[in-house]
Amino acid sequence: MDRIVEVISKMLASNKFSAIKEMLSEMNVVDIASLIEEFETEEQQVRLFRLLPKQSSADVFSYLDNEIRTNIVNAITNKELSFLMEDMFLDDAVDFLEEVPANVVTRVLAQTDSNTRNLINKFLQYPENSAGSIMTIEMVSFPETYTVKQAIEQIRATALDKETIYTCYCTDGKRKLVGTVPLRRLIVSPEDTVVKDIMYDDNQLIFVNTLDDQEEIADIAKKYDLLSVPVVDKECRLVGIITIDDIVDVIEDENTEDFEKMASLLPSEDEYLKTSVFSMFRNRIVWLLILMVCGTFTSLIIEGFEAKLPFIIGLTAAIPMLMGTGGNCGNQTSTLVIRGLALGDIEIKDYFKVLWKEIRVAVLCGIILAVANYGRMWITKILTGSEIENNTFIIVSLAMAVAVIVAKAIGCSLPILAKLMHLDPALMAGPMITTIVDVITLLIYFAIATVFVQYGLVTA
Amino acid sequence: MDRIVEVISKMLASNKFSAIKEMLSEMNVVDIASLIEEFETEEQQVRLFRLLPKQSSADVFSYLDNEIRTNIVNAITNKELSFLMEDMFLDDAVDFLEEVPANVVTRVLAQTDSNTRNLINKFLQYPENSAGSIMTIEMVSFPETYTVKQAIEQIRATALDKETIYTCYCTDGKRKLVGTVPLRRLIVSPEDTVVKDIMYDDNQLIFVNTLDDQEEIADIAKKYDLLSVPVVDKECRLVGIITIDDIVDVIEDENTEDFEKMASLLPSEDEYLKTSVFSMFRNRIVWLLILMVCGTFTSLIIEGFEAKLPFIIGLTAAIPMLMGTGGNCGNQTSTLVIRGLALGDIEIKDYFKVLWKEIRVAVLCGIILAVANYGRMWITKILTGSEIENNTFIIVSLAMAVAVIVAKAIGCSLPILAKLMHLDPALMAGPMITTIVDVITLLIYFAIATVFVQYGLVTA
């Protein structure tokens, strides 16, 4: 790609516009958008964009990032802007306007006809991440009383302005959504069939509400393998559709949000390289501070036992390894449970099944880890010639086995508890679990050590 | 849903089959599959399945899970089985056969005609997760020399057997893929247009190879917003397509794999509740053992310094909190970088940009955390009346600031290094980073403490 950027830069500099136009007309709109983003100066980017054939400029525009889009809007004439807005699908236009400075929004809206302007204003009012905010109005819909012939004629006449024509929506006299019919069905049916007789209706009709959350919509589309999901208002009137390409974006956004929450980050919608240092700092520091303050508990426990318990060689040295293992065990379990809840494989009612499974896995892991730890400490002792007593190995191994079981029990319980309380289970991931498991592990560890000292099993 | 299960159980018991059939014919195939899975006995499940109308049984079958599918195959007659296999899309049949016991595969293959049998055998040989293993052959393709009229006639005649008809594939005399044409374009074009003149070809033609990895295919489909991706063999001949519903599944599988790797689990393709305790144990114990053995380093460091450094009140007590904070910082960074690499927002060449950004974020986080930690320790001292010296707070805060910066630098470097070495960056997540950061944090901590002791800044 780098060579092509170089060549086009030179062509731009020597005004070889028609040759550039020829090149661009051979390329896919997505690739043109990536190409424009690779140019260094704003001027080059805008000039290249203006060389695009009119029919693909709106498409390319919708794949560009917001910074470049804002630059383009600032550089083009009102007439060009008005053409661009008319040619964009409504959902792309709304997407763009949600992210740019207010003065750009004002200028853009001034260049659209009043009808579109009203629609855009309405769409901008839907809550973030609701069906209304990501839907588009460019769908095919017709009365259920149409014949197949009438339906296909309407599709032919309007197909170019629709975001998808592959699922068509059927309405009754009051614009209520009453059925869907795939283009596939229309095409194979005799011309005089009435649409009502071949459409999917009643239990087979799947739709969402304007205020439904995008995550639910993605789940529905995945479950039923839909190419588009119809959106209705409170009166069940068809107001828009959400297409599979936007649903795929929602799926990826929701996954990213889960990854972020699980790493104790505040979720951010921006790409890594486009997020400012300050907002990165803000997204991270909140949880870091909370978790650090929670660390006070572990410090207090250690201080308390240091005061009470006589010094045992090797006891404190094992703390990081012990807590690390507990944290890793809890992390494994909480990740599996959080993911299972997100994908619908696990539900709240499965809690006891999950807990019972985790306890069995934990017992297996705990035994193996305890035995391996004993061996590890014994080998280390031989290699380093340290004076740690063998009974100290037993304290560490016992504490480890118990910690593993506790960690796995907590790791599966907290995400399900969060779900039960209508919180996001992803918040109950690694760092949160680790902090709780740390405290419990330490208490178990010192309790076992105290018993060993009381019975004279280790030299204090 | 529970009441419907109860009602149908009773209806099954009293042989009210035609009423059940009526009910099922009103339901969506996906919902029927979930319904069947809710019945308790194998017998009920199989009986319900056999009551399905013939035209939807293959569809419902492809949404059932493997255990029930195997039971059904074992219970139905050869004739029913043969009908079922004929009616299933090839990719669904292959999916099913990949997961069931060998004796079931043998019986199923015996009931298919030799043509399908050969195809299935060929598909079963493609490597797991390759394009070949997830593609289907039920696509619409015709010679580029067809007119629009001929093309639409062919679609009408064969649409019912095709997995999608919305993107059609054009081939030359040698069955090579030379272009694609959306049904939308065919429908709006005059009947006598030659397909060659309206198809997307050359740079606009996007396809994958049978051996390409499914992750790449998902990336391509996402990037270009495709409803289906054509698959070609080494000679560029069209051999199949992959449809968007399967691509959505691939996206979710790949995300799950990343979640699992990032929590130091071996990836598993099974649902949580359907994975046996033993395979869960196996998937978890490997990394737990490796990370535990790595814990030897932290133990050795602490033992080493315990021997050299005089006892300072409060110093060891702060270790868990200090290491926790370092781990959390590294975890945040590595998660963002791993996700950025997976989504293509970050590339290897961006390494220095990423590092520079992380260092700035880390300095901000480090300063705030160090100051907050000083305050936290000071307040704790007042509340508990402990004898920790104020200079010990400075040791901990200084070590924390340095640890944060080191953790963030490592957290962004390791995933990019993994990518450079063609390893999966997701392996360089939380637990791995934490283990490395732990060691470095401890070394920094004790080094600072040693300096403070040397200069008499704390009472030893």
C-alpha cells in the first residue's frame, strides 16, 4: 500500500487528476477509505476525496474516521455537502453527526432538506446504544395486501436507495408491522400470490423496540440468523431496520467492552491510537485507586500476624506465589462464567450446577498444585541450600489447596450474583476477584501456620 | 417456556400428535430447537422431533446440540435419516459429522447418495478452522456470459436449495471465479444486459482460499461488510461460499478463544455446562502449574532480601498491595493492546507510538497512585496506631510509581513482541504479565529499601 500512496502523492502534485480518478474507479470503497487515511496531510486527503466519482463518495465517506470526515466537511462547498448528505444512508449520517463538533452538525443540518433534518434530529434523540440510535429507515416495506408482482415492482423501483432489499417488511392499514418476507420467497412465488399468504407472521415474526438495548438486538440476530432486524415503536408501527453489518459492529463493540471491564478499565468507544493520553489515564485510574485502597486489607492482615506469629523462615516469601495462584484460579473461573453468561450458555438458574462443577475441578486442581508445590519447594531447598523446614512446605501446600477451592467458588459466584442484581457480570473479573481472594487466602494461610506453631510442628 | 414444556409433555403422553404438529408449525425453527432441548427424556425429544413437518426438520436439526442429534440419528429409520441428510445444507451436515462418534458417521454416510458422500468426505478432510471446513457449496453461480434474464431464471429455479441467493458468483469457461453480482443489481438491471457488464471484478472482487484461517475470513467479511465470502481452490476455481451467519459464529468463537487465553486457560470449543470436569481440569492445570513454578522467583527474591536486609516494620506487609497494583496496570495495558491488535486498530509498526503513549499514561497513573498510597498508609497508621515510619511510606510509594511505569511498558511490549514472532498476542495477558511484573516490582522495591537503609532514612 505504501508505494501506491507515494505514486498518488506525486500524481496529485502534478495535477494528474483524471488518471487518479481512473485508478479510484477500479477500487473497492472500503479500500479507498483506508487509502485516504494513509495520506499525511489534510489537504491531500480532502483532494483525493473530491476526486471520487459522485456515486461512491457517500459510501467512502461512511468508512472514513471522524477526524478526516470533519476535515472534509470543512473543506467542501455547501452544494457538495448537500449532495453527500442526500446520498448517505440515514444511519451512517446519524453515526457521523453523533461524533463531530456542534458547529459541523449545524452546518451539515443546514444543507439537508427539512424532511431529512427532522428525521436526523429525531434519531439523534434516541438514547445511546438503543435500537433507535443504530437503525436505518431505508428498508423495503409494503402492504400485506400487495401481490408478489406489485412487491417485486416496488423493489425494482426503489432498490438503489435501500440499505437491504433481501428481507421485506409487510404492514397493515395502520402501518403496523404484521410480517416479513424474504426476497428469496418472493422470487420463487407465482406473480399473483398475495404477500399475506407467503409472509412469516405471528410467532415467526421477530422484531425489537426502538428503546431496546443493542446487545439484546445482537443476541436476537445471532440466535435467529437474521440479515436484518425490524424496529417498531410503542404502537408496533414499523419505524426502521438494523442490518447485519451494523449488528456485527455491535457484537465487536460489546466484546471490547467486556474485555475492558474485565481488565478493570472504564469502557471507551475509541480506537487505541485515537484515544488521548488524558482520557486513557481517566479510564484506568478509577479502578486502580479502588483496588489499591482495597490492598489495605492484605497489609493489615500481614501486619497483624507479623505481630502475633513468631518469624518462620520461608513463610512470607511464599505469599506472592500463593496469592498469584489463587488469583489465577479465580480469574480462570470468572472468565469462563462471564463469557458463558454473555453468550447465553449459562443462566442464573444454573448456579448450583456451575458451583458443583467448579468445586470438583478445584479439588482436582488443588491436589495437583499442592503436590507440585511441595516438590517445587523441596527442589528449591536442595538447590539453594536454604534452611526452610519441610513442614513449612506443608503449610504452603495446604493453604494453596484451600485457596484454589475458595478462589474457584468465589470466581463462579460473583459474576452470577452480579447478573442477579442486574449488574454487568464482566465487572466481577480478574482484578476484583483477585483482591477478594487475596484477603481470604492470607487469612487461611496464617490460620494454618498458627495451628502448626501451636502444635510445635515448625520451629518459630 | 416452562408451561409449554409441561403442556406438550401431557399431549405427548396422551398421543395428541396432530395438535402438537399444529403448534410446531406456528413456531420458528430456532425456537423449536430450544424447546426440544428443554425436554427431559431422550424419548420425548426424539418423539417431538419426528412430529416436525418434513420441510423444517433439517433446519431444526441443524440448531440442536450434538448429544440430541446423535440420539435422534440413533432413533430414526434409515429412510428418515436419508431424507434428513438430503435436506440439510452441506456445511451443517459436515459440522454435525465432525463432532459425533465414528459409528454414527458411518451410518449417516451409508444413507447418503455417493455424490454427497464424496463431498462430505472431502469437506471432512479440510483442516480445522480453515475456510474449507466451514464453507458450503449451496451457492448461486453462473457463467459471466449469461444475460440478466438467464441469471434470474436460474435463481428462481434453484433458490430453494441455496444457502443464500443474495450474492451470485460469476465464472469463466474454466470455472474460475471472475466476478460477483448482488441480486439487488440483477433485479434493477434491464433483462438483456450481460452479467459480465454489471458484475464486480478485478480489484473489487474479494475471495479467500480453501486453506485460509477462519479468523482472516471473519476480518475480511467485517471489513467489506459482505453477506457471503467466496472460497476458491489453488487454481482460483470457485468451490464454495461462507455465509454471514457462520461468520458471526466465527467472530464469537475467536473472541471466546481470546478471553480464554487471556485468563491462562487452554481454549475449548465446548459450552461451559457441556464440558466435563476432567477436560476443564486439563484446560486449567497446565498454565496454573507453569505460573506457580514461576512464583519460585518471587520467593527467592524475598528470601534473599530477608537474609540481607534488616527487618523494617510494614515493608513486607505492603508487598501484596504493591504487586497487585503492578499487575492491574500491566493487565489494563496488555488487554487494550491485545484487543487493538485483534481488531486491527494497532499494528506492529505502531509499537513506538504505543510505548510512548503508555509511558505518558503510566507517569500520570504512577504519580496519582503514589500520592494516594502515601495518604492511604498515613491514614491507616493514624487509625490503627501502628509504628510504621513515614519514610517507609515513601519507599512503598516510590516503588509503586516505578512499578506502574514498568508494568505498562511490559504490558504493551509483550503482546506486540508475540505478534512479531507469529504467536498469539492473547497469550501475553494478565497472568503472564503479572508474573513478570511481580519479579521486577519486588527487585525495585527492595533496591529502594536498601538505599533507604544505607542512608539511615529508616530504622532497621
